[in-house]
Amino acid sequence: MRPVIVDSALYRDGRRTDGPGDLSQALAEARAAGDAFLWVGLHEPSEAEFDHVASEFALHPLAVEDALKAHQRPKLEVYDDSLFVVLKPVVYEPRSDRVSSGELMLFLGNSFVVTVRHGVGAPLAAVRKRLEAEPGVLRHGPTAVLYAVSDAVVDHYLDVAGELQVDLEELEADVFAPDGAGAVPANTAERIYTAKRQVLEFRRASGPLAGPMSRLAAGAVPFVNEASQPFFRDVDDHLVRANEQVEGLDRLLSDVLSAHLAQMGVRQNDDMRKISAWAAMAAVPTMVAGIYGMNFDHMPELHWVWSYPVVIVVMAGIVTALYRTFKRRGWM
């Protein structure tokens, strides 16, 4: 169990204490004290490793199954002896401009909170350290842990949304670069599509969390202190802002992609006009040369002294006239 349990501590009156090493004894001591609770943190436990914790805290089998398998949507489930909450932290990787998500499960019950972390991005160590520096907050018990973890996850959503906004501005600069500022990179469409995939990954983490946060903000959730409603309303407000930013990014990316495809179509039309103009200019001398290349005896111009220079001048004049016409119309 040592590698699986990242941290385990008994908190009494908002302060960390050295409790019993056995989970059952620590939980019994916390419930007997009345003002204490046990916080156990686990990282990617296997079924066998989690069985001991699940049996000690009487966790519901369905919640245990979700915590082990991961790949869950953010949700809030109420069981007889515990509250089960799933969060999906997100991480922005600057080197690859990619968004990756982890999973964070919380079990809240009578005088205990169990956190299970999968993947990256879960800010549990920083949250625990910050809470231990604020005994007044920890005195609210497991509810304080749920609030602090939710607040850290949602606040990081806003940071990631800001990073994605910077990427979007760079894409817009490439797509809407003024003429003569350089050719649009060949992989612009691929970059836009990749950015939409990152936004979709973000939406999968932040979107479904709106329902659980609304329930916590409204109150009347078992195992959650009703006095915490204002704090969860603040988290819910930040989540709404994050979701609005993500939706705005998705819409803007769709508009940028449409604009890019439209510009590509315009450029292709310009290229086709230029090709057509050059083909038209080449067709005139080709036609004239083809006529005079025919092997007929009765062609009056063949025996005229000035036939050759006149034909050359006529062809050059027609080509020049066509060039000026196409140039004036913007085809060249």
C-alpha cells in the first residue's frame, strides 16, 4: 500500500496531527473526536490495492468501480454512506501546444475524504499544502477539501483557456496576414484542426462539470456543509466563465477554418485566372503559326516579301493587347 497511498493524515481542529498508521483506527479516532477527519490520497491504485481502502471506508461498489477504471465524465453521485465526485483537471503543454486531461475522484463521508488520482494535472499536493497553512478552512472538514480541490481545478481551466487564446491569435495572424506579408503556411488547416481537437478535449473536462457545480452551489447535498454554498457559487461562476471562453474559442476556430478555406478557394481562382490568361496569350501565336504551317500551295501571303515580319508583328500586337487587358482586370 505504500506506493499507492501518496499521503494520509488525520486533521483535528484544522491542524494536521500524527494519527494511527492503521486506517480503521485513524477513522475511528476521527469520528470519536467530532472535530477531526481523515484525508487519504491515492495514485492510480489497482483493484487489489484499493480493496483495503474501500472496505475500511465502506465505499459503494459502483463508485469504486468508476474510481478504478477511470475514463469517467465529471459527475456527482450520492450514495448511502458517501458522496462521490469526479473532476477532470487539464494541463496545457507549451512545447506541443496540446491539452491533456487527468482524472480526480473524491469520496466524502462521515469524517473522511479519499482522493484518487489518475494521469496528470491533479493539484492535490499543492492544495493539501495550501489547506494545511489555513487551519480556519480545514476546520470545515471534508467539505473544505472538496471546495479547495474544485477551486484549484476550475481556476486552472481559466489559465489553460488563456493559453489556447494565445494559440488562436497566432492562427488568426497567419490566416489573415495582409497580402505581401508572406505566404500562408501549408499546414495552417492542420493546425486549426489540431487546435479544435484541443478545445474539444477541454470541453469534455469542463462542460459536464457544470451540473455538479450547480448542485453544490444550490446546497442540500449530503456530506457537504450547507454553509459552503457561497464558496461553491464562486467556483461555479469561474466554471461558467471558463465554459464561455471555451465555447467562444470553438466558434472562433470554426470561423477561422471557414475563412482559411475561403481564402484558399480565392487563391485557387486567382491561379486559374492567371493560367487561363497565359494560355490565351499562347493560343494566339500557336493558332497563327498553325495556319501558316499548313502545306497549301494557294496561300497568297506565302509569296509576299513582308509576310513573315507582318505575321510576327500581328502576333506580338495581339499578345500585347491581351496582356494589357488581363493586367487591367487583375488576372495577371
